[in-house]
Amino acid sequence: MSIRTSEREERTQSVAPGHDPAPIVEEPVPSSKKRRRHRGHPSRGASIAIAVLAVLAGLAVWFVFHSLVLTSLQEHGSQARLYALLREDLANATAPVGGTIVSGTPIALLDADAAGMHDLVVVEGTDSKDLMLGPGHQRDTPLPGQQGISVIDGRSVTYGAPFRSLEQLAVGDEIHVTTSQGEFTFRVERLRGPGDPAPIPSEDSANLTLVTSASSGWRGGWAPDHAIFVDASLTGADPQPTPPGRPTTIEASEQPMAGDASARILGIFWFQQLVIVVVAFVWARRRWGPWQTWIVGVPLLIAVLWAAASTFSRLLPNLI
Amino acid sequence: MSRIRRRLLVAALASAAVALVLSATTGATAGSSFSKTETISRTHLVDGADQVVDTRTFHVTVDQTTQLRDRQEINVSWSGAHPTGGLVGDTNSQFAAQQEYPVAIMECRGLDNGSLPASKRLSPETCWTHTAAERAQSSLSFQWPSYRLDRYATPADRRARVGVPSPLPPACLSLGSGVQHWIPFKAADGSVYAGGADGCAGIAPDAVTYEGSLQPSNTTYAQTDLQGKGSTKFVISTADSNASLGCSNTAPCSLVIIPIMGLSCDPDAANLPEDDRPPADVRDLAFSRCAATGQFQPGEFAGAPNIEDLSVSGLLWWSESNWRNRITVPLRFAQSANICDARKDSAPVYVYGSELVTAATLQWAPRFCLDPKLFKLAHVQTGEPQAKNLLQNGTIEAAFEAAPPQTPFQRPTVQAPTALTGFAITFQVDDGSGHPLQTLRLTPRLLAKLLTESYAGLTVVQSTYPALANNPLDLAQDPEFTALNPGAPAPGYNTPPAATLYSLSSDSDVIWALSSYINADPDARAWLDGKPDPWGMVVNPAYKGIELPVVSWPLLDDFAEGWLYTNDGNMCLAQDPTPILPLIAAPVATLAQLALNMQFGVANSQIVCKDSGSITQKLAAVGRENPGQRFILGITSLADAERYRLDAASLLTHTDPGAASKFTSAAGRTFVPPEDASLRAAARMFQPVEQDGTWVLPYDKLRSSADGTGAYPGTMLVSTAVPTQGLPMTDAKRYAEFLRFVAGEGQQPGFGNGQLPPGYLPMTASNGMSTFAHYTQLAADAVAAQQGGTVSVTTLNTTTSPSNGDGTDGSGTPPAGTGSGGTDTTGPGGSGPTGTGGSGPDADVPAIGETLSVGSGPGGLAAPLALGLAVILALAAGGTWFFGRPKVAA
């Protein structure tokens, strides 16, 4: 890549400390290659253009790499931490079951063997940010096991993709949810996509709806385009009463497939940080030394890049 | 006949039979009255021969015996009874039992059917009496009181000691020996309370030893006039207010009416054992006491107590001579609204607000909660302004209101007319001869005088408070009042409760309506601004110029000096000086409390110092006023006034131009009581106000226009305010269902589930309110759609406001309004169209929705786009590098 080329040149230039780096000059063509016509190094303007384009391409690749690989690591970490929290809460029966629950609080444990979901910690809230932690419970619906229809959203591509195999659930499969009110078994009743009929169950029973995104064809697996729903109803037990105080409306960013527009400001902030870090990096390379700069700069750069990519993915639909 | 035809015929006959049965059962609910006639007599058995003393034909009518609710009053009237002597003022008190020849009316558990098992049969042991003295007799000095000589009593009942538990409880030992006859009380839960003369052997929790409590018993010893006729109101109690008696639909009760004729005596006691026969030397005395015919003349008031003849008094209602003359009326109760609490349903749909519609929602709620396809409706009673505030800040989803909100609702909201009712100024006023007045006329100025604490109430206040020194002492002394109500008590009659109108202390649209009515009257307004009335009375300076209307009536007077605040006056006030006039006004928090006070004539003025002088002294209410000397006025809802048979005052609507200002009679002025015709006339006067979003009663037009002359000024329209945006769809559909019910089926008058009780004028076309019903239907549609629609009150057009302003933009996120509808089942807010079909007014068809396409928009393509971008940029960079190098000649 052109960056490395020019960097190598610069490094070669500044190996001897104390010397002013010599300006880029055209090297005389070695006589052995005299006969081959070749191009020299790009001009300054072209170098800058190459640099910018390369940076942007790198950022794009970084974004793809981040969302497909690094976010899973992040989600695994969050799930481990939340599992420890939830385990303690369930043992003490202090996991919240009603009222106003702070977003991000773990409230339930979700298992569905048929869909490869084991011990998933469900948090409260279905914002993009909340779904980065794992499956999220929609705040204006009752908790799983309570009367009514409880809705749990989950991602299918990024951040661990907990619901990536949701489509493999068949009618009759069991979904187990554990909350502070007990262990509930739900039986899958139907899988619906756009245009499928959706009978409205009575309010007396407890129902569960899992929502994620899916697509087919070339987009399958990494670029979902529509939401799918899995409906399940409680079997073998009576629904629990719903404590009062639940919110009746939720933010627009918590709807299925909605992005969190408030992350824009944060995105701009992180972009500024990125620019600052890169400028500092470049400046430090000249003043400080390449090795030092690389050792200090690379983690910083990765951190800022990670944060910027996370913020950018918050702007995207929350079920991806 | 072919098989198909046969089957069709069978089906038709079956459905006809079902329809017939259904119509029969529903038809029988409306106020079924009861009448019966029987011959009653008093016949002694002397020397083996009958001696007829008196025979009469007693005929009684009870006006309502089904669909009864707790504390409801029914009317019992009769003819052909023995006139009552030794009259007392309060026929519900324990002293009323001592009257001679009363008609005893009491509520008993069980039915009067010999074939029923003992637990379901009524007897004196299951009849409710409030005090111990009404069901126990003891005679310490004389061994042969009249009840031992009752010829119809069983031998066991004629013994010396009947109903006394053995061993005798320690508390009863002080009663000594002597003849005792106790009737135990069997409570609903199976406990038996022996009672005793002073209740020493235990009384039911709801009973008292001596009367002192505020709420009287419903046992009535009614009075018959000289012609043998009489009528009285009887208060029904169910298990809600009397758990010991425990009347309900599962524990049937009866009304027992016993015309007391006196005991039929049998002094010889020929077939009784020796011990129960009066000895020869006492026989004549015992017989003369038993056969006594009364110490008082019929119609004579009881002077000295305890000189009545026991054998003809109401105290012996249980004795078989009287008991066998009973007339039993089975009672059937309306289904209690508690039945909804017992159902294990999903979360109810809450509507907060107005107490004016409590009676209606009490009957509507079972209709909703008992239908498995409907839902539980819960009416949380709060003041209307409070409910509107809660709706305004989104804490609740629907509110009953009776006036438009002060600041318009932020969300698009419909205010759908629900019930036409109003407030009543109810009164318990007895005239000079002790009989209750049936009508009362009041002007807005009189109401203003009562509310503004302009009557001193107490002479000591009048003498020391210069501002009120020249004002009449109370309403009864006000010439304006006596001119309009000639039968009212003569001047010289004064109690502090006559100086005020008992009203509400909390925020309420009822106060708003009342103060609007007062404010619209020019005489009242001028008087409030300081102009004296034609007789020289001025407003209390604390209230001068008060701005009306208000939602909460302020208590502004602060006079707290004079003799009253010394230890000789009122020790409670001396220790803790509180302004006296607000204590006389003593408003309460709820209309229900006001109705209770007015039903039992309880004056709430907190001016009596209880336990005066001791460390526990405190101010208490004046309490129940004595019947015959009552003068209290209060505000109640029309529904409560109907249910508890309270008399409502007629309010001024129109003054003829030529009518005198210093008047001496009601001539030239029109006063309108609350009744169907006047409510109907008022309903026609309501005017739609577009910016308020509802209808308003123009009080000034009541005075000026011809139509307004017959309109009742206390009419109020109660509406349900429901937002049409931002509600979860399941709740929105339920509110819509409720509104549709209210607009149609809920306006059927009656006492059954889902019907409209008295006190409300049905919102139908025949009452001129088809616009209200139509508006409510349109409002229901707007609520169900949840699209921000509002219905104009003037044109009845529905306008939908455009989408809900939460569209996000930029960065490839889809606007939340379009893509994120989901389906109704997942209930993601109310934003965006939901498009579920088939969920119209029929709640019995489960709605089938269609899963909407929730697209991810361009954001879903983030990864491929990014990768593509990367490739393109890399190529571009490579290309720039490749082609950007200047050619170097080799």
C-alpha cells in the first residue's frame, strides 16, 4: 500500500538521528533496470490522495471487521458479567419483575436448545445500546411469564448474534425463561415474517414473542432486511400477575429495527477523537520516534477506532 | 315434513324458547314492588274462651324489593294498623322500640319457608336489631311480666329464663336473678351471640350496647297516624355494611314487617307446668298488665320515658303474638361490584375521576368483568381536576371529567360525553311542627351566603365579630330564605349547621359548576362584590370580591376571638385557637361522605369539644341532628340523592323583570328542582365550545332565555377524556369498546348490570342528546385508531393530526413512523399505522392481524456497503498510486 511505501521511505530517511530528513528525491534508476520504463513515486498531491483513500478504506474494513468479529467478543464479555449479576439476583429473588427497571439491568435467562440459545441473559430495554449486551426485553410489555405478551428482541448478525438461529425454531419447540418469578416453559406456536397472519392471543394467557432480523439470498447472514417474529405461549403453569408501574410507551429508538439517532452526537465526538489521535500519531512519529509512537499509539488508536465503530453501529437498526 | 324442515323447526322453537326465557328474566328486574294484606287481631284466652280485643286488616306495600344495593332506601307504606302512641322523634333509635303500637320493620337473614332447613329459615334470632335492649327483657321485681303470658308462645318460651346461657357469663352476674328473656343473634358466619339485657353475654360486632354511634341502625319502629296509615323509608344493608347480618345474593334476606297489636294473653296457662303458671293471687295483676292497651293516646308524643305499657310496645316484637302477624318480603340484591375484584383477571382498564358517575360505573363494571370476552373496568374515584392533571402528564390513560381542562390537553384527546347528571343541594329541614319539609327554594345569592361564611352561626360570634353583627344568625333567620320557604322553621330557631352548606374540601368540577352558577347571577355577583342585599346583609369581608368560578372552595375567614375562645366557652378552642367559621363549614373530601352525612342527618360542623377538660379533649362533629329539629343542607350528586331518597332543593333560574328585589314570596321567580324534565331542558342548553373540545352549560342563558327557565342549573355533563395518540393498542381498543358501550347500551335505565341507575338522564335521541351519543361513537373510533384524531364538537368531523413527529433521519436509520409498526400483539407504542384488520366493535371475534413488514432500510446494508466501500477506496488508492506516479524515463 502506498502508505507503507512512503513510510518506509521516510523511515529510511530518518534512520540517522540528528539528520534532517532529506527531501524525497527521485532516486537515480539503477543501470540494471535502465531499460525498463517504470513510474516514479507519486507526487505529493497524489500521495495525500492515496493516503486519504487508503485511510478511508481502512476505516471501512475496520468497521466490517469490528462488527462481524470484535462485537462478538464484546458481547461475550457483557454476557459473562451479566450472568454473574443475574445469578446472584435470582438466588436472592431480587431480580426486578415490575415497576420501572433501569435499562441494561439483567432480568431473565433465556434457553432454546432448538435455536442454539443457551443461558442467554436478557436485559431490559431494546435500544441499540441495550441489545449490544444481549437479547433485550421491550420495556412496555410485561416480563416473560406475566399475563400478556412479552417481547424480547435480539440481534442476528453482530454482537454475538444471539438470535441468529431463530428461524430454526419449529412449532412445538420449547423456550425456557427463568425470571425472579420462576421458570417458565413456552411452546413455540408460529413463526411469522412480513405478511403472515398474526392472531392476537387473549390477554389472560402469558405469551412470548422473540423478534430478530433475517434475510435470504446473498444478504443472508450479514445484511438482514426484515424483522421476523416467533410467537410462543406459556405451558404448564399459570401466568404470574403483572405488577403495576410499567411504562406504557417506549422511545422510538427502542422499536424493532430502529436506530438510535442520539448516537450521532457521540459519533461526531469519536470521529473528532479519531482525527486528534491520528494527527497526534503522525506528529509523534516525527518528534518522538517510530517505535515509541507505535507502542503507545496503536492501543490508543484501536480504542478510539473501536469506540467510533460501536457508536456508528448504534446508528444502525438495532436488530442487526 | 322433510328432515331439513323438521330440524329447522326444532331450531326455531328452541331459539324462541331461549329468547322467551331470556326476556322473562331481564324483564323481571325493574323495580318490583310487593304488596300484601292480612288480618291481624288481638285475642285473649280467658277461662278457655277467646276474647277478641281488636281485629284489623293490615295492608302493606314495599316499593322495591329487587336489585337492591347497600344503604339504598326503600319505601314501606301501609294502612289498617293501630295508631301509634308515645311517639319519639327518631324511629330508628333504640327509644323508638318503646313506642306503643309501632310498626316494626327489620331486615332478617333467611326466608320464611317452613320447608327450608333451619339454617336458611328466618326467625327472631336472625333478625337484626342494633341495640341489646331490643332483644332482651329482664324483670327483676315482678315474676310474671306480660311476655310470660303470651298465649301463642311455646311452653319453652314462657319459662322464667329463656335464652340465658348456662353457666351465666361473669359479666351478667350483676344482673341478678329474676325473669330473663333473651333472644340470641345468629350471625352470618355461624357465631351465636346470647346478648343479654346490657349485652353482657356478648353482642355481634356490628351491634352496640347503647346507641351512640353516628350510623344508626336500620331497624325501624315506624309510626302509624290516627287513620291507621303510615309510611317510612327503610335503609337496606348488605354484607358490605353489616357483616354480622351478612345479606347478599348467596345469603338471602327478607324484610319483616310486624304491625304491633299487643300481646294476646293467656293468664290461666292451663297446659303449662306448675312453675310457669301464675299463681292465683298474682293472676289478675299479671293479666291486667298483659292486656293493657297503652298509657299514651294515639298520636301523643312520649314525654317521660319508660312509662309505656310493655305488652303493646315494640320491644316485644319477637313475642309470638306479634311475630305471627309478620309479613315477610324476600329481598333480592343487585350483584355487588366487588364481584369484579374476586375475578382473577388480567390488569383492569383504569378510568380515573368523577364521583358523579360512581353509581353508573358500579352497575356498568359487572357487565364488563363478567363477560369473558371483555375486560375488567376499574373506576378510581378522584376529583376531576386531579384526574385531568394525571391525564395531562401521561400517568393515566383515561379520565372522567365534568368540565373542560384549564389548560388544553397536550396530546390529541377526545372528551366523549358519558352521562348527563349533576349535583343537588340536598336538605334535611324540619318545619315548626317537626315534620320534614319536602321542597326548598334557594337562590344563588343564598348559596353564596352559605358558602362565604357570612352567617355567624353562633350568637357569641355574632356579638363579637363586627362584620357579621348585622347579618342574620343563620339561614333560617334570613328574610330572603323565609320569604321563599314559608314553612321553614320560625325565627328563634338556631343551630350552627344552619349557617352553612356542607360542601367539598377537595378540587372538584362540582364546585366549579356551583360557583359558575353563582357567578352568573347578577344579584349574587353584586352581593359578593360588596353590595348589601335588600335586607341589609353583607358578605363576609374575607370573601369580598372573590373571583369565581373556582375548582376548590377556599375557607378564608380567620376570626378567632371572643368568649368562645376562653375556658368558659370552648376549652378545645381555648387551647388551640382555630377560626370558628371554617369549623362550622367543615367540608369533607368526597361526595360519598357528603351523601352518607345527608342520609343520616349528620351535621359535620366540628365545634363540639369532646372530653372537655381532659388531656384527650378534641373537637368533634355535632353529629346526628334529632329528627323533628333538623336543619342541614349539603351538596350531593344526583345519583346519590336518588339512591338514598334525599330531598333536593329547587334552584332559581329566572327572575321576571318586574319582580321585586325585596321580595316576600316566590312570586315572579322560577325555581326548578332536579327531575327528568328539567334535566332534559338543561341538556338542550349545552353549547359546544370548539377550543375546549366539549360542551359547556351557559349559566347566564339559563336566566335570560325562555328555554332556560325550565332547565335545572345543577346539570353537569360527565365526559370521558381519552388520548387518541400514544396509548398501547390493547388499552386503546378497550377504551373504545367502553365508549361504544356508553353511547348505546349503557344508557338503558334500570338496576341490572350494564344499565343506567336513576339520577342520570339517558343520552338518547328522545332526550334530545343524539349529538352526544353520536360524538361518543366517533370518539370511540378515534381512540381505537390511535392516530391523533380529534372530533370537532361543532361539526362532528374527525381530523387526524399528521404523524407523530418522532421521525429520525440521517445515517441510514429508517424514520420510526413508517417502518416500526410491527403488529398489535407486540404492542410497540402507538406510533405508525398498525393496520390490523377485523378488530372493530365486535370484541367476541379474535382479531387477526397481519405481520407488517418491518424493514431495516439502508442500515441493514451497512456491512456490505462498508466492504464495498473499502474495496472501492482501496482500488482508488491503488489506482492513484499506480497512475499517479509520474512517468520516469528510464
